[in-house]
Amino acid sequence: MALLIKNGTIVSSTAEYQADILIEDEKIKAIAENIDPADHELVDASGKYIFPGGVDEHVHMGPFDTYGFETSHAALVGGTTTIVDFAPQDEGDTVINSFHRHKDEKAQGTASPDFSFHGMVMDTSEALLDEIPKMVENGIVNLKFFMAYNGTPFHVEDDLIFKAMQICKDYGITPWVHCENGDMIEVLKDELVEEGVTKPIGHYLSSPPTVEDEAVQRLIYLAKLADCPIFIVHNTTAGACANIKRAQNEGQPVYGETCTHYLAIDTSYLEKDNFEGAKWVCGPAIRPKEHIKAVWKAIEDGTLMSIGSDHAAVVGGFEKAKKRGIDDFTKIPNGVPGMQDRLYMVWTQGVEKGRISKQDFVRLCMENPAKLCGIYPQKGALLPGSDADILIWDPSYEGKILVENSYEGTDYNTFEGFEQKGIADKVYLRGQLMAERGELVGEKGQGRYIRPKAYTVCYDKYHKGE
């Protein structure tokens, strides 16, 4: 039996209109006014908005000692139907082999939403350069590099990033880069420890805005010389956004995102009593309020094109993991949970406060993430032929975000006590009801791998000077 959703208001990135949606064989079969109900199962969406299922382009379901795909149903509960993870390169192995192992052994059969992956470089060997030409055929169209985390497997030197970009551009692969100056951070860490700084605020003091601003600009120069499009992840500072905007105005294909917590949490949280501040230790560091304002402006004017969660729920949570650094801020593990509440925070802090429109909400949280990940219009769209990933949204709901309602596998919520307006009334994954009003109702482990296509939206203006 087909499923027919009637009486709702469909919202896309460009429009808002009344129509019915007919779902059959896991796909959207038709969108039209007054579709004959025939023998279809009917869903009445009166008074509600109908969005594409959320697409979260930035989650960590394994590295950083984070919970794996067994907690991924948290995304569905919050209205996100597709997550895109970073598959970490295993020590002594290739990016491609590690990608397949992560996909087949960790995600397949365990993930609850549908899923895709970015490759993630964790080996400074130039063997990487021989792999790049084979990546697209193996399902890797975005490749992650870290400029920070000196002395760990995550850190990649500029020369290798530059050489990789020179090859990536020939295969339609987009480098995704974490921009912080690792040298600056390590010097500042050592100085703060020597001065006796132990509390969580030390994390911000050792990773101030300048370390991000410098690395973003340096990457922009590297990409310009390599003649390669780039995507800069989790931008948090006024300077980083200004650097990206300037490059865009000069016609360079430079793109970026921010993440939910950088739009709501400021450095005062790091200074909370009883070591509570450790809950918000993440990379890049949480910023002062003036940077939150600047990042919202970059969202509003289109400088940044998506909002991910950067979900990283550390195993052990606050009590068993974050408190490892109770006497030394450098030992507090990075990461905050967030995939369940991403849409709630963007809607409440953005749409409800007049910062963005409902159309922007779809563009930032559904459509653009899917385009960036090479999975549009299968995902991130309400179009005939798209997967029937549908979010029915009740804008009348009012409540608070609380850890007691969390499915994210941890003992605290990044946005504890924040106002929540709107709720995921019903969440459909390929036409199957998976969550309803904050509760999981579908069976876990139903997620499927979504194979991406190369030459994502980051290549749209490449060499066109637009």
C-alpha cells in the first residue's frame, strides 16, 4: 500500500506551497494538489510543514573515541535521515581500505539512518597521492585533512595537502579541511600549563581565534596555487568568515560550513563551576559572543552554505571521559554530542528569531549538505524520484532540550536547558515511519549506504570566475 501525505505545507529551499505527497516503493512518486486517496494509507499533516529529511554532512561515529553507529538513531529522532561520517584511515593501511572497512564492518547493519562517508587522511606518507586517482570509483568524493593536532596521526603537513589538492582537482574530489595552526596551539598549551592553568578555559586560551584565522587564509593560498576547490569545515570566527568571503569575492571556489554549537555556545560555558566547562571542550574551541554574531552573519549572507552537527559523543561522557582532564585541560577529550538537536537548534535560534527563513533552513540543513556530499537529489530534496525521506514538522511545539530526552549515548546534552520551538512530528526514512515526536518508533539498523557522486557543488563555479 502506498503512503499519501495530505494537507501539509511543503517547504523547499526556494518555495512554500500546499500539496500532497505520494510515496511508493521507498520513493516519492508524485507531488500534486488533491491526489486521489484511493486505497493509500493516509497521513494528515494539517498545520504542519513538510521538509526533506535532514542531512548532516559532519558527524564522527568512530574516531576520537566516540560512540559508533549504535547510537545513530539519535539523528532520526531529531529529524535527520542521512548522516555523512568521516571514515578514519587505519594505522598502516590505505584510505580506501579503511573506508571500506569502516563502511562494511562498523556501519552496515548497525546504522539506523541512511549513511555516506568522507575519506579522512591520518597518514603523512605520500602513498596517499597514488590512492587519489582510485578514490572516486571506491566511493570517496570528499577527502578530509587536519592542519591541527600536531604530534598525532590526524595532523597533515601543508606540503602533502598541497600535493593532494593538485591531484584531487583532476578527479572531482573536494578537500575538506580542519583549519587551525597546530604549531601555535602547541606553544600556547605549553605556556599555559607552565603558568599553572588547568581549567577548561585553557582550551580556548590555547586555541584563540587567530590560530583559525591564520590557517584558513593559509589554506586559501594553498588552494589558489593548486587551482583546486576547497571546503572549510566548522568555521567559528569572524576572521575565518571574512577570509572566505574575500576569496569568494575574488572568484576563488572556497566554501565552508559552521556547526550548531558555534551558533549558540560561548566561552562563558567553559568557565562554569565544578569542571562543568569540560562538557564544551571541542575543536575548534568555543568562541566569545562576538564571533557567534559574525558566524550568524556569514550564514545569513551565504558565505557559509551549511550547518552540520560535528557530532562527537565521547565514550564515557562527562563523568568517565571529560573528567580525565580535571587537573589538566590538555587531557580533556575533544567532542560534543549534537546530531539529535541540530535541527531544533537551527530552527529555534535561526528561523524563530528571524535570522533565517524556512527556505534557508531547508537549504542549510538538507539541500546544501546533500549537494556537498554528492548525494543530491536522492537525498535533501522533495522531488519525484527522490528517496521518501520526509520530515513532518510541528511548529507549534514549545519545550526545552534536556539530556533525559537524548538518544545520543552520553550523560550530558550540549544544549541542556535551551528553548526548543518546533518538533519532528513524524520522520520517514524511505517511506518508513522511524520516529514520532521525540521517540524512536522504527527498528534500529535500517540504514543503507548511499554512494556519492564526484564533482559536487564545490565544482559548480570552478574556472568560471563567477
